Amino acid sequence: MTTYAKLVKNLEKKVKEANKEINVVKWLFYNSDFFCGYQNLNTEASLEDINKLEIMVNHYLYDNMPPQYILNKAFFFNYTFYVDDGCFIPRYETEQLVEETLYRIDDRFLNKNIDIADVCCGCGAIGITLKKEVLNSNVFMCDISNSAIEITKKNALNLNADVEVVQGDFIQPILQNSKQFDVIVCNPPYIKNSEKLESIVVDNEPNIALFGGIDGLDFYRIIFKNFDKIIKSHGFMAFEFGYDQRKLLEKLINESLPYKYEFLKDYNNLDRMLFIYKD
Ligand SMILES: C[S@@+](CC[C@H](N)C(=O)[O-])C[C@H]1O[C@@H](n2cnc3c(N)ncnc32)[C@H](O)[C@@H]1O
């Protein structure tokens, strides 16, 4: 008899032998729609469920597919987002960016009606989460990728978030309409063009979501240049960036902006977040 527990063990063994991440087996099973509940792990697995889990694990093993694309699910801040290979998979570090942004929204704008933008929105994780968590907010989201825009719209609908979603090149949709925001959050592509990434990332996730120029900072240069045009007084911008980019970014801010800024580390103690405050 093959129990669910045994099925998982067998598949973990297979994944370990292939030198891949064994936790993926549990992640796929526990988050699948046929998960039997922890209390039933020692009951007999149906042939159908055995088949389904084996197929999913094979996608990970032999197609090198990220588990989130296999299940079409990414968990972010207590919400479940639909994802597929048309969008970037939201990362844990970005949840922290959202959390730190929420603290600062509370500090500056508690109970006020505010305008928020999520630039380079991907599947919509940042902007939709902010819309759900900040009661009095209007949220505008944009991305250059058609598929990301469609996925964001789908997630907004699934999660019942009333947000505006627009396709366009970086901050063009904001500049063209002379929009201004109290808060802009941006997790742009920031990997250096020359950097070698794990194959599971570079072979699956849209490359347009990853690379940000020779030093990875092309998007920050553009947005810093336009900071005054697009941020309201007393507003702020929040960014994610690469763990080794703090020095370069700091130089860039000092050269281009007269405002206070703050760098924060992520839970792995790596430089990761930047906040810039307009007065
Ligand atoms: C690192 S991903 C971040 C996605 C999402 N904000 C998140 O945190 O999960 C960067 C995003 O920037 C988008 N992007 C790349 N180039 C762009 C451009 N020129 N204008 C607007 N968006 C762009 C990509 O399509 C991708 O969705």
C-alpha cells in the first residue's frame, strides 16, 4: 500500500538523487488541490493522486519548471496570486518591502485617502496587496509586459481589488497623464546584464523582468530624474534592489536628489530596500 506519506518520501528521494531541492515535493503536495490534510498522511493514496503528484514533480525535475508555475500559484502576504510563465514570481524579499511600506504609510498618512502606484507590477503582488491593506487608497499599476498586465487584471478580479492597471513603458503612463502619487513602490528589473543566474530562473521567468542594464540601475536613474514630477509633497518612494547595489545607488541619489533616504536590510541581513522621502 502506498500512503501519501510514503509517496512524498519516495518522490523526495528521487529529487534528492537528482541533486535538486527536496522541499519542492512537500510544497507541491501541501498546496495542491488534492492535499489530503496532515491527519490523513498515513492513509492510502489514490492512483489518481499518485499520478498527479508524480507528473508535477517530473515537471520540476525534467522540465526545470519553478513549482509556482506548476501549480499556477504564488503566496504573497496572505494572498494567493495566479502566476504563469508570463510573469515574474513574487519573492519573499518583496513581501518585506510591502510590510515596510505599510509601516511608513501608517506613520505618514494614517486614515488619509492616498494615491499609490506600483510601477513594474508583474503579477500585481505589491499593488494588489497594498490596495487590500490600505483602506483609503487608490492604486495605479503599470508594466510593459502584456502578459503581466493580463495576469495582474486576473489577480485583481480574483482578490476583489479595485485597482487601475495600465500597460506602458516604465513611468511613461504616469508622465503622459501628469499623475502624482503619495507613494510609489517599484521592484524593477535590477540584475546586471552580465550576471549569471540559476537556470530555473533564467530559463523560465521572463527575461524582461530580470535585467536592468550594465550595472542593473537603469530604471532607478530614470525614476530619480522624474522624482519631483511624480511624487506629491510629503510622499515617498519605496524600492527593492540587489544586495550588492547599495553603494552605487547611494551615489546616484546623492548626485540627483536633495531628499532624505533610508536603506534597509532583508531578513537575510542583505541590503535590499530603499525609501526616499519628499520632505
Ligand atoms: C522584478 S519584476 C517585479 C514584478 C513585481 N513587481 C514583483 O515584485 O513581483 C520586474 C517587472 O518589470 C517589468 N518591466 C521590465 N521592463 C519594463 C519597462 N521598460 N517598463 C515597465 N515595466 C517593465 C517586467 O515585465 C516585470 O514584471
